[in-house]
Amino acid sequence: MRETQKSKHYDELEFTDDFMFCKILQNDKALCKELTELILSKKIGRILELNSQKPIEITSDGKGVRFDVYMEDDESTVYDIEMQTTTRGDLPKRMRYYQGMIDLNLIERGAKYRELKKSYIIFICLENPYGYSGLHKYSFKTICAEDPSVEFKDDIFKIILSAEGKKSDVSEEMRAFLLYLSDKKTESDLTKRLHKKVLAARAHIEWRQEYMTLSVRDEDIREEGREEVREEANKKIAEAEAKATEAEAKATEAEVKATEAEAKASKAEEIVAQAIRRLMTLKGTSATEIMDEMEIPADERDKYLARL
């Protein structure tokens, strides 16, 4: 899937760069077939359809997927080959999503579920998503958890290649291909031909112009994204400031009300204290006796005595 990233200069593009990877394989069916057979360690059928950056958008909300290299052969098999230059933790879920979109696309084209094609989702990774393992190749298929010898036979296969593999788990030709991806060393006939394709592609005027156009578009998209982020950030800051101002106003209002309530309470206490003083003068009795007659609770008397 094509990812927006800071563009390289066209003369710096390598086979691992999305644009170069797609252009070379899309325009050389034989080379694409050879590479696929190397990855699968078996021959595949005659390629009937070969697309790069093939979009599939069949959901109601317009969400879809754009495959790097998408192929269908005459043996009812679909292949999706993706170049992944950075490690992403969501790789298994992305592969699941791609598989689902392939099946939905086939059904949209009139296929019944019994006619769903065998599919291979292949991710070529420069880094190792399972670094602790050290393999160059990870192949996945659906099997029974209780008895691994029982296959589910849903014809779904997922393969992850890692250029960072350390073990002797692949052929010399595959090892040379992965070494070319990571170190640009050409130690096999295939890698030498791939590198020649890269050099020829760098001299391709139309592709250069197309890449420059895409780079400008991507930069515009990034700038639009940055502007949207800035606008959203400013909006959130304004909302936060408004809430803070509102909270401050409410706090001030609460303080005013508390002060008013305190003032009223103080005034009421003073009125009661004045009444106690008048009665003391009229009756010639003590404050305690007057407060007894007024039935003032014992725990409230100190505040009145302080005012006498």
C-alpha cells in the first residue's frame, strides 16, 4: 500500500522505494512472475492481470485499500505483493484486511463464495517483525490448533519476508535477493537484473515526471494535513481556554455567593448579640441566663459571647 512519506530525489530511488518497486514489476510481467516463484518456491500460472497501486474501494464509506502489486493467474490464484520499509505492529491485521478486501472484490465481480480464488498476501520487509526468531521467511496458513496436521483449506496463504533474517532457512538465491534489498549487493543473476532495471528506470523521463508530480501532490497533502492539525489544535486550545474562563467565572461567582452568605450570617449573629445585650440590661441577668431563655444551643453560644 502506498504510504505518504517525505519524497526522495528521483535519482536516489531504489527497488525498495514504493514508486520504483511498483513501476519495475508492473512493467515486466516475466520478472514479476520470476520473483513471485522465488518467494513461493514453486511455479505459478500464466499471469492474466498485473496491476500496481490497484485500488479497491467497495465499502459504503469509501474506505478501501491500494495494493502495491496485484496479480491474477490462469490457475485461479490471486497474488498481492507489498514492500514494507518500516516495521509496523499492525502487520497481521493489515494482512487480514487486505485478504478481506480481495475476497469482497471477487464477490463484487460476481463470484460466489465457493468460487473464491486461492490467494497469497506477501509482505517484503526490510526489518524483521519477528526479530527474536531470526528467520528470512515466515509462511502462514490456517490449521487446526488441536491437530496441526489438519488443514482448514480456505486457500489463504500469508508470507512475510525479512531482509534482516539471520538463519539458513532460504535458498541462496532468496538470500541474495534479500541481501540486495538491505545492502544493495548484487550477488545473483536476479539481483543484477533488478539493479539494471533500477538504473534504467532512473533514466525514464516519463516516470521521472510522474514521480515529480506525485511528490508535489504528496507534499500538498502533507501541508494540508499539517494545516488541518494546526486548525484542530487551535480549535482545541480555544475550547480549553473557553472552558477555563467559564470555570474561573463560576469559581468567582461561587466565591461571591460564599462571601454574601458569610456576611448575612455575620449580620444575623450581630442582631442576636444585640438582643442578648438589651435583655441583659433590662433584666439584669447574665448572658448565659438570657441564652438559656432564648434556647440557643450550647455549641453556638461562643460566637455570640465573642460579640458582647
